[in-house]
Amino acid sequence: MTKETELKLRISPQFLPALTQFLNTQARPQSHSTLKNWYLDTPAAALSSARAALRIRQHGDGYEQTLKTRGQSTAGIHQRGEWNWSLTAPQLNTDVLQHADVADHWPANINTAELGEIFTTHFERQAWLWQLDGCEAEVVLDQGEVCTGHKTLPLCEVELELKQGDAAGLWVMALRLAEHAPLWLSDISKAERGYRLARLSQPWAQTPGVAASDDMAIALPQWLGYEFLHLQRALEHCLWDSNIHGALDAWTHWQALRALPQLAGKVIRRNQTRVLRDALDQLQQPLQQLAATAQLLSYLRSADEESDVHEELNTLQAVWMERLQQLRDDAVLAKALTQAAAAMYVLPPLKSGSEQAGHWLRHLLRQHLPLLEQLKRQRPQSTEQWRGMSHELSLLCQACDYARTLPEAAQGNPVGEPVWRALSDMLNAETLLQRPWSLPPLHTADEGEQRGADDYSGWAEEHLQHLARQL
């Protein structure tokens, strides 16, 4: 078994020439190849459920079988186990899966006789070997498509795989590449995209591996990584799949990630997070605006009478797609996300001995739970009141999120899954209350009539009142 350490980035095809030109001058070209890949699994996608991937690859006249097992992602860098076997034909060799070193990692209760093709990925690959500041990496540029049946998805991405040196050097390389093209961090693999296209994808879930007894010097990096991974994946779904829920989730996790260093000030010094905070601040306005657009799209799409909002929906849909395109093509913002990830990856050891994670979370809940009672009993009646509690609502939502995996910290308070979801929905609704208003007036079905900030704020306030009654 080998250990694969790589950094993945997504890029729009129009920026490939500039990136290729830079790599040709800075790195040593290795190859240009056509790769055909067949991914195999059981009809119920048991391998995918175990976060493993099995494929057969044709490379020139040869074939190779590869198994990749469950790995981990740290601030965007992926590490996972990998086995490769040469084949004489594109036919699965199940014998090698019985080898002792493989069997120890092979997911339990999977019958190899049930394995069959689920989807394919076919792409052109350009490769370079790059040495920079003591780090050596293979840089590959893949362009092609993911296919299943008659459905296809475009594929265009860059991967940096560590060959020698420290993995931190991959961030130096990524930031150099980001000077020549907008490259967005990616956590969604080709395999995951293929399973989703085949409608066999499993719901993705990641919880912070924090125990109540953990020292905050251990817990804080776990929570930071949790928030960043969710921000990164949500933004990826939004930018490349036009997913409105991705935009809303990205904004929620941006707020939580930005607040964490200040909330845990006893274990982390302000100067240790300066680069992280500066990078995140560059993303604030575009993410907030994108979330507001997504929330209004959600309201319009759920209207009882589609004809009443047809004009507004078409106009807003065009605004949404334009903003996604602008964000995808923004090299400064793409680089800011990479800078934030790099800052987290090289975060120095934190001050230990201040307090335990459970105690810290109990304090955070005690500080912000009065807002929950206020929402239940008083329910704000004006835009100004709702807007004024936006920041505290975000912190309460964050605390309830962590309490889902550390219920002992809640000490019997009702902050479980339903409360967390209601608070998350409130944060989404509040995006339409923020000023300055980030959307143009939209024409309605009635000729000459427009709706703007005040109208949509009213919709949001009604939704907020409804959510408050659910608490």
C-alpha cells in the first residue's frame, strides 16, 4: 500500500492555456495521455458507503486496477491508502483483493461477485514534475467528462501529488499557480461526482472528532477543520453545480469559521490567525450576497402560484448565474480560499491547559441560550430587531451545532437537531434583511410593478416568525 497525499483544485477550461504556459516554464513536462477509467461497485454502492473506490484504468495499451480506501482531508490536503495492480485486460482481478494487506482495509460484508461498472471517467491528462522550495510534486491537469448511461458531467481539474518533501510545500505551489488562473480548492473527487451522477451517492456528513474531555488546544483545530471543510464543499457545490443550498451553507460556515478564533481566545493568539482572518474577510461580501440571492430563489421557487413570480424568478435566475460565473472567474477570491486553507494547515501548536472542550462549549451555550428563550417568547416584530440579533443568532446556531456531537455539554437544554435546523433556517432568512440591499428590483407579473428590499424583507420576517414558533 502507498500513501497518497494530494491537493485538488478546480478550474474553468478557458484558463487552461495560461496555466499550461506557466507550468511549461517552471516545471518539467512528463507526459500527455488519454485515460479511460471504469469505476466498479455493488448495485447498492457498498464500496462508496465505506468511502472506498475501485477502478480499472486504461493507459495507452496497458491496464491497471486501483483500490483507494477511506482517507482524511486536512484543510484541503487529502491522504488515503492506495493499491495498484497491473492487468492484461480490462477485467477485474478479485484475487488481489484477498491479499492480507488489502483484506485488512477492504470494507466488511462486500461480496466481490456483486461488483460491476457504475460509471466512467474519460479525460486527457497533462503532467509535469515540479520542484519548489524543497518540495517535489507531480502536477496533473485533467480535462474530460464523467459519464453514466446517457448523462455526462464536464471534468476540469488540477491535482498536485506530493513526491518528496513536506506537504506544506503543496500550498506554496498552489498559491503560485493561483497567480495565473482562478483555481478553487476541491474536496469532491471524480468518484463522488460519478456516484452522484448515477444517483447512488450517499449523503455526505462530517462531524468534528471532539470529545468533551479534550483540551481546547486539541479541540479547536478540529472545529476549525470541520468548519473549513464544510465551507469548502458547500462553495464547491454552489460554484460548479449551481446549488442554492451550497451558497447558504457556505455563508453559515463562513460565519462560524470567522468567529471561532475570537471565541477561543484563551488558546489561540490573535497574531496566529491574522492570515486566516484576512483571507476569510475577502470572501465575506461575495458569500453574503450569494446567500441572499439563493434564499430569495428558494422563496420564489416554492411559491404557490408559479405564474405570480415567473418574471421575478427568470430575472433572479439570470442574476444568480451571472454571480456564479463572476465568482468562478475571480482569481483573487479563489486565491483567498487557498490562503485560508494554507494558514490553517501551518497553524502552530496551541496553548494547552486552559480548559476542556466540554467546559468551553457549556460556557458558550450559557452565554447565548437566553436568545433562544427570547425567540420563543417575544419573537422580534421588526426588521431592525431581527437584524440586530443576527450575529448572536449565528453564534447560538454554531454552539448548537457542536452540541449535537457533545450533548453532555448542553446539560439538558433543548439544543438538539430540530433546534439547530430551525436556527440554520433563521440565518438563511436573515440574509434578506441585511443592508445595503445586494439585489436589483425585480419585475413582477403585473406590468410596471417591481418588488425590492422592503417587500422581500417582509417575506423573510414572516418566515422568521414561523420558525420562531417552531422552537
